[in-house]
Amino acid sequence: MLKKSRSNNKNKFFIKTRNAAMAVRGTEFQTVYNPEGNLTSLLTYKGEVAMVKMNDQENKDYEVKRDERNNVKVKQKPRKETDLKRIFKKKKSVVVKQGQFSGTVNKLDTVSLPVKINPVQLNLLYKNDGLEEKTSKRKAQIDPSDQRLAIKSFKQDAPLEGIVDKKKKIYAPKAGGFLDMSTGLYVAPSNVSKLNKKLGVYVDKDSGDINADSGEYIPPAGLKLDSEKGFVPDIKSRLKLDKKQLMAKAATLNKNSAQDVVVGEKEKVVEIKSYTPRDIFTRESLSFSFGFLEEKLFVSKDTRDSDNTFRTKESVGFGLLWTQKSFKELPLLSPFYGFSIRKIDYTHTSRRGYTQNETSLVTLKFGTKYSLNNRTNLIGIMSLDQNLFLAHTSANSGNVSSLEVVTIPKVFFGIETDLLKSNRFFLNAKFLLGMNLGKTKNDFKVDPALLFDKSIGLGYWWSKSFNTKLSGFHNTTTQKVNSDYWLIKNVV
């Protein structure tokens, strides 16, 4: 409970919970936040308190960052008083006066209109300024008619019988109910309650009691209050009561208090918190790829023959990639190793006189990734890649033209990034610029050349550590192959 000396009507300070903010004007009040039901309840003893419902965006006062060792750090950002003032000016608030209650209404995304609570409980809670729990089982007389009350409730603007208007987002419970301080739930009087016209509250002896020492709410026998569900049967109760009757009683009490509106049903969203590109740096991973390929070889400027085009037929490829977790000393660097095999067959488009001795081509690679941020990585790769090149050789029977396998060392640099990401789906892309370092084989030479490699993929996380991805890729190489006697330009 907070107490503040009387002052003018200007807000002296602000109080904020996860889903509500309160502007305090010289007052004494008590507030409860229920994290399970995401509810905030306010009870004013003296003075006035303005209250407004806040959404997740307005309440975001923290940021998540990673340190130099890739550990997650949650940093609290101080909420400025000017920010809360702006929220109160922007949104419609309610003013909770002496003896009145208001609370957040999740289903309507608002706060309830202020109403009076049971006057006896109001005074007992105010006397219990140390917030001490009940020390005895003595129940108080809940009818305030013949009792001397130190604190009297101010007249409320909301109708005493309560109101629920979902279209206009207006809600006020029935006046004269009890406030459960452990859950923050307001227990509205039942249909059999009687109106005390003098005090402007309904008096109900059927919806529970209050402890005479602490003012705490006591549910009806055999029931208890759940933070999210409202009234439920108390399975720990020693009383032998009919379960069906208890369920019916709980349903009636929940309906009277509109628990379905106040608490609301939580959306059943199955969220897959998949690893981000930076998260993967702290874990080892193994990737398997399989796909169908189409490769074209354009031959031009052949000093011994005319231009020609070769196309693959039913080519396939598969590969494995092992990514090692980052080192403690270098938390943003992650090495990886891989190999792939692809079957390339050009023979069905070859003209007479062209031969191809090998169809299975192997690639071995080693590389490392550097995390720029939580979406993008820099990549460096070194590989040994087998490729087919058209070459001319001399034989006893004359000149022979063949597609020769040459193992070429290559170097790549580039980036990979997540373009889009939802709960389970993600779209990422990779762009690489590289160089073919050249190679001499037998009596001909493959000159160095620039390489371009790009890919884009749509993936789906089946679980936190397993996903599948459908990718498309394209790479282009323009290569000169020559000897002392001939020159060929190969474009793959």
C-alpha cells in the first residue's frame, strides 16, 4: 500500500505494471499485478488515481543485446515520466476515487469503469497497512448496514448493476464485490445479492467471505480462485462436496464476474523459437543437401573448331556441411567444412568427336563465418572444385576433343542474410564473389577468372533445432583454356 500526502490535482508520480500505468495524485491506494492472467487491479483508499491500459508496444522498456562473447543480455531501459504523460494524453484513462476499484480488461483491451467494493472489506484492507496475511479463520460480518466505517466510498458514475458493452469496449462489474488481493480478481455480487441504496452497493452473502483480521477474500467452501481461470474446485479441500455442484457454482460465479471478458482466453499460438544466424554460432550443426542440377557449357572462340553448347541430362547432386561452434576467444567466428558430389553428363548433346571420361565431380571446401548482426554473416570460403573444360589434344589418329576434369582451387567472399522471418518460415539469401586461381594440366592451362554465386531459399522450422529449406542457386564462370596451339573460351 502506498500513502501520499494531500496535494493539488497535478500528477505527483507514476506507477507502471506490465499492462497498465497509474498517475498518482496525493493519495493512498493499493495495486496488485497478476502475471499469470496479465491483470492489474487498483483500489483507492483516499484521493484519486488515474489508470490506463497499456499495450505491449507502449510497455516495451527493455532491449536484448549480446556481449562480445555472444551471451544474451537483457538491459532495462528507464521509462521516462514524459513517456507516461504522453500515454495518458493519448489514451482514455479512468479516475479511481476513494473506495473504488478498477482493473485491466484483457478481452476489451481497456480498464474497467471504477466501482465501489464491499465497504467492510475496504476498511479492513486499509487497517491492514502492513499487508499481513490472515492469522485466524474468523470471518467478518459483510453487511455494512450497522457498522461504523472510517472510510466511505465516493459515488460512482458507472451503473451499480454493472455493464458489458463489447462494441464500445465498456465494462463495469456489479458494485459491492470483493477484491482478491492474491490474484487481483474482482468477485462481483451474484444475482441473489441485495442492493443497499444508502451505500450504493450490492451485499452478497453467497459469493464468499472476508477475513476479519486481514480483510482477505475467502472463496466459498470447496472453491478457490485461479489466476487465469477464475473460480475452480479446490482439490485440496477436505470437505466432501459434490463435484458437479462445485463446477456449477464456479461457472455461475465466473459468469457474474465476467471472467471471460476480464481475463479472456489466451491465444493458443504454437511458437517455434528457432535459432537465429547468430545463435547458430554457439552450436554445432550438420546440413544435408540434395537437388537436381542443370549445367550449361558454352564454348566460343575455339581456334580449332566452331562454337558449341553442351547441356547436362538428369544431373543430381548431394552434399554435407558441418558447421563448428564458435570459439570462446573468438565468439563471432564459426568455421565450417563440407564436401559435395554432383553428376554431370554432357555426352547426349556432344557432337561426334567429343568425349567425356568422368561424370562424377567432387568439391571439398573449408570456410568461416563472421557474425555482423543477428541477421547477417560474412563468409569466406576456400575450395577444391572439379570442373569440366573442353580441350584439344593430339593423338596418333589426329586431334581429339574431350571434356577434361580439372581440379581448380577457388576463393570466395560474400554475405548471407535472413531477408524475412516469421514464426516458422524464413527467407534467406547468399551472395558470393570469388576467383578461380587457375590450374595447369598436361599440355593445357586454365587461366584465373572471376566467379559469381548467388542463391535464395525458403525454409521452415519443424522444431527449434531442425529445418528444411528449398533453394535455388545460380553461378557463372567465364574461363579461358589454352595451350601453345589453341585457345577456347568456356562459359559455365
